[in-house]
Amino acid sequence: MPTDKEVLELAGKAGEILLKNGAEIYRVQDTMTYILNYCHVSDAQVYVISNGIFATVDESGETPYSFVRHVPLGSVHLDRIDAVNTISRRLCQGQLSFDQARSALEKAENLPEASSLGTLAAYGLGCLSFCYLFGGSFFDAIAAFFIGIFLGLSQNFRCFGASKFTRYLLHSGFVTLLSVFALRLFPNLHLNQVVIGAIIPLVPGVMFTNGIRELFNGDYLSGLIHLADALLTAVCIALGVVGAIMLVRQIQGGVFL
């Protein structure tokens, strides 16, 4: 039988992987609580916020243990979230031993990202679809498709800045400049629709949705953190678009596009 400390470390690891990859707060807390209860850990307390995990077991006993982790806000990785949920479910159903669950968690944490080709295709098709959805023509959507591919490629360049918000600002500016360039090559394009479609992959929709959900669930601190992060990201995207347009106008001597 595993010790209470080992169970706490396993539950904490599962929660850390979930939180790091964009899972909701309630999902992280529930998963950790299910694992602790299944392993009959006494006096277990779990508290999770958007960027941290705090858990204790056996507080009233002779050997209390604590688990504290700082988890920076990251991108969403649904494959890892699904893998941890499956491991937790199978462990609590008795289909996995404790050692098997620990080994499976290590594999889940290191699940690879989507292939480069698949990621670029997703960027392109996403931009194409949203451009058309927001009133763009067929040719606007084609332009957004290729700009989306360039946006996907630019995600690999750290020269766009180490700060998350700096990267969003520069990426949105980069997308806008490409849209202006496409307009110069093909004057029949509609700049607004192309830019809107091409910046959609940058929009923090999941973060904003999670923030609203957490506020309704009573997790006010986590909800406000997610909402603040989403709103700051949106502001950076807007500043990048406006900055790129102002740069083009300045180069053209004040003449708008």
C-alpha cells in the first residue's frame, strides 16, 4: 500500500498536469480529491487557483504532509487533460494499480504536441473558416488561409519576444502587415475581413470562457485571474493591429492604405 505522502504526490502531480495544460479549476480539484479519497487518505484538503495548487493530508495526525506548486498559466493541451482524466478514472475504478497510475502520469505529462504539418493546417483552415464566417469573400478566405499558415510558422520564432503579451502584440502586428501586403497584391480583397479571420487563432477564447465559468462556480480569484489574462491578451492583439496600421499609414505619408 502506498503511503499518504506518495498518494498526495500522485494526486498533486495529476492536478499540476491538468492545471498547466488549461483544465478548469473544478476539474483539477475534483480529480485530486477523487484520488485522495480512493486511496483512503485521511483529513485531505485541496485548494486550487489559476496558477497554484495547495493540498494537505493528515493535518491532525502525527505526520502531516503538504503539497504546494506554482503553475504558470499556459496554453491548452486537451490530449494531456484527457489522458490524466482517463488515468484518474481507471485508478478509482480499480483498473490501474498505484504504480501503473504513476507511470502513466509521467507519460501523459510528456505527450507530444500535434505534428507541425497538422498544426499549420489547423491554423490555415481556422483562419479561412472564420474569415468566411465574418463576411469575407472566397478570395478573402484564401488570403486568410495563407496568412494563418505564416502565423503558425511564426509561433516557433522566439525572436518575437519572451513575454507572452509581447508575443501576442507582435504576432497580431505581423498578421496585419501580411494582410496589408496581400491587399497590395490583390486590391479586391477586404482588409477588415482578412485581418479578423487571421487573428482569430490568437484570441484567448478558452481562457475567457474558463474565467466566466469559474466566477459562476464561486471561484472568484481564479475567475478574475483568467479574465484579467484574457483581457490583457485581447488588448495586446488590438494594439498590434492598430500599431501595424499606423505604421503603414506613416510610411505612406498619412494616406490610409
